[in-house]
Amino acid sequence: MSTFKISGGTILEGEITPQGAKNEALQIICATLLSRETIKISNIPDIRDVNKLIDLLSSLGVLVTRHGKGEYSFKADSIDLEYLKSDAFRNDGAALRGSIMILGPLLARFGHVCMPKPGGDKIGRRRLDTHFIGFRKLGADFNYDFNTNFYTLEAKELKGTYLHLEEASVTGTANIIMAAVLAKGKTTIYNAACEPYIQQLCLLLNNMGAKIAGIGSNLLYIDGVKELHKATHRILPDMIEIGSFIGMAAMTGSQLKIKNVRYDMLGIIPDSFRKLGIELQHIDDDIFIPAQKNYQIASFIDGSIMTFSDAIWPGLTPDLLSVFLVVATQAKGSVLIHQKMFESRLFFVDKLIDMGAQIILCDPHRATVIGMNHQIKLRGTTMQSPDIRAGMALLIAAMSAEGTSIIHNIEQIDRGYEDIDSRLNKLGAKIERINY
């Protein structure tokens, strides 16, 4: 167990480069299972969830070679399907939600796969129906054993079909795509997720020899091929970390440059922060945030209170709503945060209220924030990180607060943010990691 001890009220200054995108890395690493040949991937973040998935693939028989920081090659030419029946896999697979995405590739290549119900953040109900409905429509037989919590899929041959997804699930779309690229015939996926992570996955698969059209839209056409080949791929900068750094600069009144952000893939994230009153400049492929004493929340054209709500891409990603909420506590004005997708993700606001924030939790999905315009500072306190994104939001709050804060259970933060304490300390933060 580890804890962060944060001395708040320090000003940050300097440059920081975002890590590789966690959510993309989980998909791309699973996609290496689709080929017997070597797949080289760069900009892989060194974080707990990704490292656990790499270890899982190694246990499956994938030859994993590390070439340097963030650079790996994967060769899945000797898969041990017996590992899927082991107690070790039961523990490894259940501990990581991203492990669900090994199903599509293994089903497509070997016609059989099983795994335990995966874990992940406790942020509300996270259905897996989209994955399994898609596999069944491609021709797989599905079984779930309620006693053992094990999923099993079998298919003599996957066949292309028309799929209209009832939910634009990112991991569901990724899993179905990976199964469909080796299916016989043509697959059409309507209401597909089209996040940059999905676009990147499709680009990699096409480089491996797949035939996917419609990339970037919610309507994908996939012509199945017999096999996939070697390829190289570079993972995007993590848009969630970029958004976290923007909010952090505003909350602490700091000047900060975020380097190499792939601005063209950030969607409405920069403009959403501008609606909070945060000034940011796009220079080359960097984002520069000048020091601001105040930032004022905009209102809608009719004068009504600004609302930030999550939505499927190209809407605002739900992973950043926790950051928007905490940044709003020191803005001038009020805002409604509407977390539509997950019913437990706003429950961390009681920690912010303990710190002096003015927040009304309307229900599990909505919170109204009355900004204090930096006139009343947050107070340091002791708290616990409930999940990855709330953990980062609490860290931002602690860095801006007066006094000392303690955050327990920082393993949750480590799951999604690489070496975050030392990277921020180089900018002037005062974060001490205490290991027990």
C-alpha cells in the first residue's frame, strides 16, 4: 500500500510531455494476438494496468521483448490456450478489465476462448452485453457459468454479418472489430464507437493486412481476411492526462506547456476547458496555459447555467468529468456536471466538500458546483482514491489546497498515470510517496 502526502499551494512551471494513451494501449496490445508475426509498438505507458496486460500475454505464450522506454515487440506464434484454464489466469484475468479484449482475437484465431469476469474501477454498472451479442452474431456459441463467473466462446468459423450495436461501447467495438477482421465475408458495424483509440486500432489492423473502411465514423465496413502480418504502431498521447494537466494548471494558477499533444485528436476537449474560462493556446503541437488568477465559467447563449455532460465520441469523454468538476470549484460562476454513463463516479465529491468546496450532489448522476473564484481556498485533508480518474481529481484538489493533504490507495492513480508524482515534482509540486 502507498500514500501521497501533498503540500498544497505551490505554483507549477515548465514543460511536461503526456504519456501514451492507456485506453489505446490496452486495445493495441490485445490486437497483437491476431498475428503470428512480430508487432512493434512504441509509446506504451509504464502503468499498472498496461503492465498487467503485458504480463498476461507473456503467460499466454506471447514472446514480449522490451527495446527501450515504452517500446515493445510482441510475437504471438506460440499461444498456450491451456493457460486459460489455470488458476493463475483466473486471478490475472479477473484483476484487469482490459483483459476482456483478448476474447475477440483469440476467438478469431483459435475458435475457442474462455475467461473470468473482469474487474476494473467500481464506478457503476459496466455491462459486457455488447461484446457477447456481437460475437454471437458473428457465429460464436456463448456460455456464462454463474457459479464460476467464467465466460466461454466457441466457433468453428466466424462469418461476417450486419451488426447494429445497441450501445456504442469502446471496448465492445474494439473486440468485435478484432473478431471480424478474420471472419469469413463482410461485416458491417453500425453505431460503432469512433474514439481516437478505435481509429488507431483500425489503422494498425489495416497495416497488418486487414480491410476496414469507414474509420473515424460510426459505420464500419470490414472485409475478412485469412491472416494478418507484421506491423509497427505508435500510441497516441493520453488525452485524459492532457486534460488533467490543463485543469491542474488552472487550479494552481500555474504557467504550463504540454508538449506533443496530437491536438488534431483531442476533439472538443480544449474548447470545453475554454468554456470553464481557462485560457489555452495551441502552438505547433503543444498546448500553452498561461498563469491565471481567475477563470470565469461561460453561460449558454440564453444565459442559463453551463452544463458539462459526458457523451460518446465526438462528445466529451466521461473520463474527464471528474477533472472538470474539481476545476470548477475554484472558477467564477456555477456549473452543472452531468455524469450520464456511470452512477457511482460522482461519489468522490464528499471529499471535496470536506475540503471546503461548494457542491450540491443532486443525485448519483448530477452535481452542481458553485465556484469560489479562488477567494476561499480548499483545505488540506485526508482522503482515499476510489478510482483512477477521481484519484487524479483529488490530487489536483490537494495541490491547490492550503495545508497538507493525504491520499491513500494511490495504487488506483498508478493504474492510469505513469510516475505522476516525480513528473509533477519536476514542475514544482510537493508530492511525497510513502510506501508501507
